[in-house]
Amino acid sequence: MDWSRAKSILIAVFLTLNILLLSYISINKFGGGGSGEVAADTLEILRSRNVEVACEIPLYESDTPRLIYEDGKYDKLKVAHALMEDMPASEEEIANSEELVFRGKKLAFAGDNSFVFADRQPAFNIDVRDAGKTEKYLREMFEKMGFKESAYVLDGYFENAGGGVVFAFTEKYGGYLVFDNCITVLATEKGIAELKYRHRGIKGFSQEMIKVLPAYKILLKNFGATGEKAAITGIDLGFKGLAVKPGMREYSEGPAWRIRFGEGKSPRYFKASDGGEIKTDEPAGN
């Protein structure tokens, strides 16, 4: 027997087995995407970077379609009649107005996709300590304004520093949150003090599928590298768009991960395709 040749073969076999074993360990540690072990390893690494995660890390990583938007206009008349009660203005005046002011109330229309309402002296009693009753009242108001209340989920609520409670609603379409389609309300014991509406029409999903990076990869790529502390309280997958250019009638966007924080900090958004951050001027609490 040629022992020299046999020894060379055995060494080659052992090297091959070692490479396969290392590959298997690597895949199960950070490439298997979705196991409890991966989540635990992610939490350990993030803690070492001064990043605390006080929520579950979603295991979702399926291919996801793009969301197609189109023109979507709200009914200015219904909105005005619901929020500016008893205001003596004709339908034509309302339709052609950019701003309505009446008895301490102000309704400012910002194009076809958003508006802001403020009431300095609300006069309808709301028990804001009862979140369920307040949510029911607000949903009834949405219907009066011409919005399908069942399309929105209560995305969170918190006490406002200046008094009252902020309720944030986000549209849910096809099982996904549409972060740009939202209604934010400041409710006080005397009624609605402020309401902000933002919405883009939805045409449906595209045939194109986008590969979604799992949430743990987004976290590892974007948090803790600079040593800055962070406390993550929520992680959601949905759709978040960039600024829409004037004249755009139809466009689409891929899925995005939303990362939320405590202490009233603004959320951050990341493209689910590559983990790149989507810059936004969205206020804290949304």
C-alpha cells in the first residue's frame, strides 16, 4: 500500500469535512434566518453595543411584492362638515379653500393627500383615560369624514407632554402597515384638540417580488456600531415611501422595516431590500 498517497487522501477528506462543518455552523448561527438561536445571538451582540431590544425580533424574511400607489383624494366637504360643525360656508367655498377658520377651529388643506385640524376650545367630553371608548369615538369620527375606519389599526397611544393623549392610527393593506397613510389625533377630556391626516391612494401589489432582509440583519447593520445607546421598543414590516414629486400619478415602493424607540423618539425606517435608511422628517411618536 502507498501510505504516502493514503495519508494525503485522508488529510484531504478531513479538510473537506472541517469546511463543511464550519459552513453548517455559520448557516445555523446567522444564515438560517428565523431561528430563536439567531434572535438570541443578535440580542447578545446588540447588548454588547449598548443597544437594548425590549420587543420580539420578527422572523419574517419572505419575498414581498412592491406596493403600487395612485392618486387618492379625500372628500373635503365631508371632512369640513365633520370637523367644522355649523360653519356657514357653501360647498363651493369649502371646495376652493385651502384653509377654513371658525370659532377657534382651523382646518388647513395641504393638497389632495393631507390636512391638519386644530381646535383651541374643544367642547365635546371624552374620557381619555378609557382608551377603548376614545378609540371608538375617533373611529366614528373617521367614518363621518369619509374614511373607512376598519382600514386603520391603532398603532399606539401615549400621553402628550402638554396634556391629553395622542392616538396614532396607521392603514393596514394586505396584511402590511402602510406607514405613510396615517391619522394622528390629540384627544383631550374636552374633545379633539388636533388631528393630522396623511394618505396616498393604493392601487395594489405588483408582480415584482423583493427579497426581504430579516430584521436581525437590519439591526446588526444599523445599530451600535458608533457606540450610541439605543432602546428599541418595536419592529414592524410595512411600506414607507420617499418624498413624492409633483405630477407623479402612479409609482411604487418596496417594503421597509420600522424601528421604534422609547422616550418619545422618532422612529427610523430602513429599506428591507438592503438595509439602507430612509430619511424622514416624521415627528416623534408616529
